[in-house]
Amino acid sequence: MNRATKAIIYKENLVHNISQIKNLVGKDTKICIAVKADSYGHNSILTSKIAEEIGIEYLAVATIGEAFELREAGIKSKILLLSLCTPEEFEDIFKLDLIPLVFTKEYIQGLSDAADKFYKNDSKKVAVHLAVDTGMGRIGCYANEAGEQAKLINSKNHLVLKGMCTHFAVSDSLTEENQIFTKNQYDNFVLAVENVKKEGINPGICHCGSSAALLNNKEMHFDMVRPGIITYGYYPDEITQEYLYSKGVNIDLKPVLAFETKVVAIRHFEKGKTISYGRTYACPEDTDIAVLPIGYADGLLRRFSPEGKVTINGKLYPICGRICMDQCMVNIGKNNPDVKLWDKVVIFGPSQSGALMTADDYAKIGNTISYEVLTSISKRVERVVEG
Ligand SMILES: *Cc1c(COP(=O)(O)O)cnc(C)c1O
């Protein structure tokens, strides 16, 4: 395919970010990269292959379908299944050799029944990780139940506890209150691990930190960290590079994805003529408008107008009028010698792409987070590896 609208994946930046993470956590801490949601829009097959090439042992997905794609593509790494599924999917966990998170009695029993049916007299043990809810209010047992749950798991013919985990609710916030909450979650997780050990059970690989805690709470790395967004070059919410430098944490991340298109028409409009649906934009003077073949169905969301700007040959130009499903318009000014038909247009991306905006800038405009901006890039946008 040669569609102008595409997402360029800068391999060198991905490799750079992963080595930055490796340096920061040290060689004794395992890394599990979150490749859910198609690697936050970066194509999970491409990124998982690169991660595997450079020795990443664990990947994390949210759904069975995501894991299926990776296995089909020949990915051999260990894969954690972060979200729960229903009994109809349990067999796929075994077929795809996934490590599920578990915690309710019903889930453990259902999984065990399915494993008994699947493995019969085989001595195979399915590794599971016990999820602990220390304050996220999503999945996990409470710390005081962890010992019982671990016993239940290891009492099953075909299940074995190989890890424990929890997830922080506010580790990306720097307020004192939220930092204390995170510390309490961590302490509660340590307690859960102790409770499992007290039963004489090996808790396996313990992990709790996603990107934010990985960067900001070095003491909470445990045996493994689960970075997502920083792998793709963006800092989680309030944790910025400047803040980390001030704490003596040396890290430098580079956005991996450039969202690009090209100018497909340049049209002249007189002052007062309106552009796009709803006639929300009237040309403030005689001007030229470039038409771009990119719209909200590609992931350039409607809420990115009117503040959104695109980069063409090193300068920013405003998106004008509503963003349509497949197209949008930008005001390039009258007789602008800097913008020609078929020129490359960058919505956001790393510096190599020439972009003057990042997914974080778009997140601010759209009142959201870089995660959502990146995962909104849709299926019809081809991901192309550079380098
Ligand atoms: C998505 C997710 C991560 C990664 O989060 P980031 O903030 O992108 O680093 C880690 N752990 C769990 C359980 C997740 O759901």
C-alpha cells in the first residue's frame, strides 16, 4: 500500500527507549513490555519482534486476540494476559501458552476445570500470577486473602503460582497525597507477598510498577516492571523529564511513532468563505487551503480541531474547520512558497520526522492523555518501520 496517511515507526527510537529502561532498572529486574492495544497503536507484531530481538523476556496483552496475533507471527516470549476473560476463552490461554492473572475462587476453579479437560493426565502445569488489589479498585484479591488464594491455586492439578502483581492508581501524580497512596499500595502488596510466603508458597515473580512507578519509585521495582507508554517515548502524566532530572533520575525518551500524510490539493478561498461541515470556520482573509487525506476515522479526532496544527516543511499550520471522517483542511496562507502539492505533512512524531508537535501536545488539545491519542490511530493507517 502506498497511502500517504501512515504511521512511521522509528525502530531506533524504540530500541533507544528500551535500553534507557534497561539501564534504569538494572540487570536484575525483568522487563515486561505492555504491547496491548496493538502496542499503543504502534503495531504489536513489529514492536514485539524488536523487543524480542533485544532480549525482552515478557510481553503483556489485554485480550486473547492480541496474544493470538503475536503467536501467529512467531513471537515466543512469555505473554502475560492482564485482563480477565470468560470461560469460553480459557482453552485459548493454554493453546497460546499465556500467563493469566487470576484472583477469584470462581476464576481459579473455572480455569482449573478447563485445564483438567485440556491436559487430562498430562503433568503440565499452567503458570498463573495472582493479582492483588491494593487500591486500584479493579482486579485482584485483598492482601489478607492472598495466602488462601495461593493455596487454592497450588492445590489444582494443572495450575501453579508463578508470580504476584498489583497495579497503582495514582503513581503518575506527584501530589504528596497521591505519592503516599502509592507507597501504601506498595506496602500492602509487600504484605500480600508475605502472606503467601507464610503459607510456605513461593510467590514467584513479583511485579507492580508500570511506567510511572518505574520512573519515579525505584524502590518499587521488585522482580519485574511493566512499562507501556515510556517504551513508546512518552512520559506518564505529571512525570516529566525535567522532574526526573531534578531527582537525579537520568532518562531520555524519544517518541517512536510519526503520524503523517501529504498535501493532496491546494485551493484558493476568498475572505469569508467557510470551510467544512457546520461552517464553523470562515476564512479571515483571502487565503490558500491545503486538503489532507486524513480524518477522524484515521485517528485525527474531531476534538483536535480547532486547536490542532500540522507541520509542513518545518512550519506549523492550523487545521481549519471541522475534521471530517477521511479528510481535513489546513490554512497555509496566500501564495505560500513553503507548501507545495504532495508535500509531506506531519501531525505529530519524533524530531526525525520533522514534527513540531508530539502526541502529548495533541493530548492537551484533546483534553486527554498521549495513550488515547496513540491508541486512536486506526486500523486503516499502515504502520511502516523506519530503520
Ligand atoms: C497498561 C498496563 C501497564 C502499562 O502501563 P503504562 O502506564 O503504559 O506504563 C502496566 N500494567 C498493567 C496492569 C496495565 O494494565
